[in-house]
Amino acid sequence: MNKTRLLVSSFAVLCVLGGLAPCGAADQPDAPAAFRAIGVEAQAVAMGMGTQPPDGSAGSPASPTAGILDRAPGTVPAPPAGQVAQAAGASDAVRTAPATTGEVEGQSLTEVNKQLSNPVSSYWSLTMQFNNYSLANHQWNENMQFQPVLPVGLTKDWNLITRPVLPLYNSVPVPVAGDPHKAYNQTTAFGDLLDMELLSPAHSGPWLLGAGPSFIFPTATSKWTGQGKWQAGPAVVFGYLTKEFIVGVFPQQWWSIGGSTDRPFTSQMNLQPFAAWFFAPGWSLGYSGNILANWRAPSKDVWTVPLGLGLGKVVKLGPLPVKFSLAGQWMAVHPSTTGQEWNIQVQITPVIPKLIKGTLFD
């Protein structure tokens, strides 16, 4: 059933990327962290966190994000919430206050693609991200994350970008207690919620800059799908954009500051490198993956390091653009027992009209 759902979702995206979805007149030649969700390490990636077991034993890095991880009794980690933001992109010249609906409609599909790949974008968008992880214990972890990007102009010089990550479901394998054959049951529940608030200069030329706090809230409805801790830490965006390429980094770090006393303390990082090539109208090809570190895990299980490639295409569905993305990630380094080995990721990102226009302060 897992493989069937994966094949269906991947085929749907391939159809769109292959040109079966309608494109509007804007598709003319032109003149992408907190955590990605993780398997047993589930939400950590989305939020960019590491997993730690409910019993206090060290877990593996896990969405914002997200990224993010907790391990339940037995050896299977419970994922933290959320997913890290997506890779960068912005206007070649000066990024101004958040774009209006009319401005979005008038942009080329390549310019829209750049904005939708940008952690400090000026567009309002709603991303649905589906992750399908194959784990080192030969089980599957699947999750779906809802990731709005909601920039607001504070003044003519500064924008505030709100980037929540809501793990709508996280499905993780849970070992059957006392089973000599090491069987697993699948548990599906809501995960930990992540929120980032990034302050970004509106006029930074080709540079992509942002910084602010990032939080993880213990909203999981199962001990297997969250860490049970209130967490906080910094997030930073640093990148550079040219006419055809974008490159940068988007790190986030969290420490536990409260929560359930019977859950282990957390210290975890989600580092998202981003690099993309905008090679044709509406198309992009680039790196996909979040580097995770669970600083409280044993040394051999601290890191998850993916090597991935993602293909994206912006099309017009009605008056506004929608981006479809398909990515594959192989984890060159991962926790030995329950770490992720590879992932197939599907993203659908429509642009929406911004509800707060202009600036809040003169």
C-alpha cells in the first residue's frame, strides 16, 4: 500500500512536469527549513531536528520543517515536528515589500519559481509536502506537512516572514513489544508544530538575508510522533541569486526549554544547503535535502547527510501559478538502527493572494 501510494503521487507529479498540466500565457521565455519530516526520525528533518526516544536513550537526528528526534521505548525514534524552509530564490534586483496578486500574475514563471524557492520570499504561498522514507530497519515512514509562507511588510525597508510547519500526519513504525520476530505496527498521528519568524531586509539586491527565532511546540498526539518538549533557537538565511542560479544555506538550531519531564532534553540542528539552476521558463533543477544533527545522540548516530536532486516546474492553473516538485534523496550518512536511507518527496505549492497589503508601519 505504501509503495502504491508512492507510485501514484510520483506519477501525478511527473505528468505535470512533463507538460500534461496546463500552462498559461505567462509561460514565455524569461527576458528552491524548523523541518522536513522524517521517518522514525520523522518530523525532525522537516523542522530540522534530531530524534530522541521517550525513554531517554539517544536518538538519531531527524521538518520543519521539517525535518526533526524522539525514540520510543524499544529503539524506534519518535520524530519531532515540522520542516525546514525551502531553498532560496528572489528577484534579480531588489526585493521589495510582499507582492500583490496583480504583481504575481504579471511575473514570468521563472521569476515565480525563484520566489517560491526562497526562504525569505515576498509571495504568499501554501506548500503541501509529502515524504516517503525507507528506513534502515526495512520499514517505512511517511508524513505530510502543510507549510505556508506569509511575508508581511513591516516598513519599506523590512519584511517579517512567518513560516509555520504543520505536520498533518506522521506515520511511523513501532516495534511490537516482546515479539521474537521483531514485528512492527504502524502508528499514525499528528506531529510537533514548528514556527519560524524571519526578519529580512526588503532591499538587499542579489543577497538573500534573514534571521529570527524558531520554535517547536509539543503538539504531537502520540509519543512516537513528537518529542514532548517546548524548543527554541535561532534561524538564519544567507544566500545569493544570479539570473540563472541560486545558492545559500538555511541553518536552524533548537534546544529544549520545557515540556514533559519524562522525555529527554533535546539539542538538534537542521542545516539546509540550497542550490538551483533555473534553466528554462518555469523549470528548476537543484540540490534537495536537509543535513540533520542530533547533538545528544551517540557519536555514530549524530548525523543524517542526504545527497539529493529535485526537479520543479511552475505552471498556471487559472489566474495564479502553482509549483510542482519531485525530489529523490539518498542518505550517505545516517543513524545505524532506525535512520532514513532514502526518500521520495513530492511538493505542490500554489501562490495565493496576500491578505495583508502594504506596510504595517510608516
